[in-house]
Amino acid sequence: MDGARKALIVANDEYEHDGLKQLRAPAADAVALAGVLGDAEIGAFEVQVVRNEYAHVIEGRIEDLFSDARSGDVLLLHFSCHGLKSESGELFFAARNTRPNRLGSTSVSADFVQRCMRASRARSIVLLLDCCYGGAFARGVAVRAAGDVNVLDSFTGERLGGGRGRAVITASSAMEYAFEGDQLADDHSPRPSVFTSALVEGLTTGDADRDQDGWVSLNELYDYVFDRVREQNPHQTPSRDVEMQGELYLARRSRPVTAPAALPPELQQVIDHPLAGVRAGAVQELARLLNGGHAGQALAARVALEHLADDDSRNVASAANAVLATADTTEPPETGVSSPVRPEPLVDLEELPSGSGGAGGITTTATEATAGSGGHGRWGLARLGRGRGRWVAAGLAVLLIASIALVVLRPWSAGCRFSDGFDGNAIDGGWEEVRIGDGALKVADGSLDMSAPDGSDINEELQTAPKLLHPLTGDFKFESDLTANPQQLFQSAGVLLWNSADTYVRLERSYGDVGAIIFEYRLNGGPHTRIHSPMSTDPRVVTTDKTHVVLQLTKTSTSVSARWRPVEDSQWRELGTVDMNLPNTTKAGIAVLNKTGSAIAYNAKFDYARATCL
């Protein structure tokens, strides 16, 4: 049963202290964001807005939000205000009564918010910060506050336990300002800030639904906001720190999908095959996609079925027409881009209450049909293993017997997105197991324990390491959170991109004669090349004693880049880029290596593995 979806929007644009500039954007931010989050057809959140209140009132509302939550709830907290720092570098959010020389008693500290988040029973928490944190700014643009502080550092530290996830998204990085709208609009009414405008636009238009499945995930929304903010002002760079297992869906797509998603290339090959018997084998899979939950693929399946309905083979045409006849009779939207229809705001700017030192604020509630526990299955907790158990054509073998074509379908991964939080007691059905021995995999307590016997390696001579591989299409980022403590020569664990034994990329927490991060690759049967090795004598060695790390590979059409970070640190360490043209469909995965000669198995633990689209 899904939990409640609750959002608290804190907007402060009026300040009693003369040293704090009055802002215009926060009130508009509150109206716009409350409207889209509270819309039952988009965000389906129960929204509270607290505007221009004293610090103790804001803290009370924040504590109520987190303390009253249940484990299945999704909580969202948004700040639109000045961001200030103390002399010791602590981050504070300015309230109506904030005095810069008394931040501890007159403002809301990031530490207070962090403690409330940690103590909450809610398993899915999103924090959005539209504040600034110092640095250079573009001329002629209103900015918020000053002083350098790394906001993400204020919200790291202990991981939220018990399978919980949390995400922090900020309007700017540590050395930048968060920009308000271009002063005043033509009608002299305030505009939302650049950051919040992008949030609202992405949700309202549905353009943040980048994979066109009809839902806007947290990662999709961040990617959309990042691009939109950078387009409008290259001096502002949104940042994020996400510790979330699986996908968290923040909103429904607000309008129908207008362009079909790309069909899996293997399925398209079946559709285009010269043998009618093979083409007929595609109809059943297209029927599954047509009735599935991915709106873009459903539209693509309908287009393909309409094409097959005119096939010169009577059998193929009849099968396609039969599927179309029994499908939903609702006409699909015409392809093309339509003008976005913005929902009416739930509150008017003039009617938005300002602080009184008491219980001011507004509450909006999504309709019962979609909000709370009765909503769609994607509302609620971060969903683990998106696409779990789905089977589509990842390849085919055509066997001609007595002129009858038989099509064999194998599991595959749709698109450039995948996530497995290793929930339950088994891995996601989409993984391909390679050289996995008996007892080598164990899924328990939200993690995967993977074991490698002695002699396990990946290089020109040996391909003996156990691997889990998952096919992905297009450009993507693939990462995993893992715990590895190698102690002997050439023990390691990490992530990889895999095309064949001749072409692959490895990124691992390793041990040579020192603990290190290694980045290695092989291209088109060439030599196994180490960019960063685990040997202390190598000047390129990247040493570390951290055992709990996050490793990430980014694949584009022309290159692969690598980076890593300790799990408790939000700052990524870049490792470099390799120029290589991997196929459009490439397998991403995890592996454990143990070429020690000790005859003792080596284990590593993976908390999640996920891919996101670029």
C-alpha cells in the first residue's frame, strides 16, 4: 500500500534586518511550485506553504513534516530564501526575523534539517534548495546572499539507514549564486527564480519525462533542470547528491506522449525481417508493449502494428489487426510538439499568506482519487528494479524447419535506464550471469554479496572473473555503490562496460601493493591499458583506504569517462576519459576479481547498480 505524498514549501522574501535584501522570487516560487506539486494529475502531493515566517515557526513545520511521516511516505522540502553561513562555515536558511550576527537563534540551520531527515521514518526524502552560496555573478541579475559554503557538504555524513533514500538538489554549486528571474516581468509581477522556473516547467509541460514512459523520475527532473538552468545562465550550475535505491517518481507526465520512443533495435530487426514468419513473431511482443506501462513505447508499438497491419503477408497483417482491434480504443495523440497547457495555480500570489509569527501558511491537497495511499503503483517509495521481470527481444535465432521460421526471444534492457537495489532475495531478472559459480551470489538486506574464486581476472589472457551484465542502449551513466576491502595482490571489485573480451572498460576498488582505484580498458583486441594502476611505483596511482565507495562510468558515442567518490563524500574525483566508439547497445555490469594465487575466494558487497540516460 503506497504512503502519503507530502511537500512543504518554505518561501521567505521579506526580512526585518536591513542587511538582508528583500527578494521577489520566493513568493512566485511558492505559488508556481505548489500549483504543480499539488495538481492531482501531476504531482499529487499534499502541499503546505510557509511564507515569511519566523525561524521557530519554520522549524516547527519542518519537524512536523518529518516526525509525523510513515515509512511509505514520500516527503519533499523546498527552500526559497537567502542562504547564509556562520563564521565556522555552517549553512543557515534565512527567516523573517534572521539577524546575521545571531544565526543560531534566528534562522534555520542545515544541521537541524539534516537531523530531522535522519530521524524520520519516511523512506523517500527530497530536499530542494533554491538559495545561493557565494561567488561571482553575472551583471544585472539579482542574487541572493553571499559567502562561500558547499551546500551538499551540509547534507552528507551518515547514510540514512533501514533502506531509506534521500536526495538533495541545489540551485547552484558552492561557488555560485542562485539567480532570480530577470528583475520584474513586463507586468511588474515577480517571476519565479531560474531554478524553480525550470522545476515547474519540466513538470508542467512533461518535458522532464525524458524516456517518455509517462512518469517523471527524480533523476530525469534533475537532468532537465540542469540543462535549462545552464541554457539561461552559464554562471549557475545546479548540483545534486542522491543516495536512493531505485527510481523515485515525482510526477506524472502532464500531457500525452506525442512522439514514439525508439523500439529496441533487436525488435526492430524482427519487424523489418524479409521472412514473414519472423515478422509475425514481433506481433506478440508489440502487443505487450502496447499494453505496457511505458507510454512512449506503447505509442511506438501502435505505430509498428499499424505498419504490420498493411503487411503483404496475410498472416502478419491479420495478427497485427487482431491486436489493434482488441487494444484500447482511445486514439493515440498525433506526433509532434503541442503547446504546453499550464494548470491553474492552486493559490493566488496576492492571497498567499505572509508570516504572522504564528501558524500562517496554506495547505493544498490532491484529490483522493490520486493522492495518498490509493494512488497509482508508482507513487510512494523509490521503486527498486525498474523493469523487473520484463522480457523482450534482445536477440533472435531463426531456425528454418519445413519452411517455418521460429523466433527465439531473450531478455534485454529497454533503453538507457536501469536500476537494481538488490531488494528481496534474488537479483533482477534482466541481469546476464557470466561465470557465476554455485553460491557466488547472495542477495539479502538490500545488498548483493558477490564472490570470486582464485584465478578470476579480466585481461588479454584471462576472462575468468564472475560478472553480472545488463544491456543498455544510447548514452548513459552507470554506477554502483559497493563495499570492497581487497588485501592481496590483484583483488578488486567494481563496474565495467562490456562489448566483448576484446573491448571493455573496467573501474574498480583494487589492491596491488596499495589500496587504490583502477581505471583500465581494452579496445578492439589491442593491449590491456591501465590509465590508473594499483601499484605505488606508478605515478598515476590513485590511492585510497576507503572501502565503501561509489564508482561511475559515463558512456557517450565517442568516449568513456570515469569518476569515483567515498560514499560519505559528495565530491566526485575525476579519473579521465578514453576515446572509444562503443556500440550503441553496450552491456554495463559489476564484477569481482581475485587473481591472487591464494586459493581463497574474495567477496565484495554491492548496495545498488543503476544506469541513467544522458
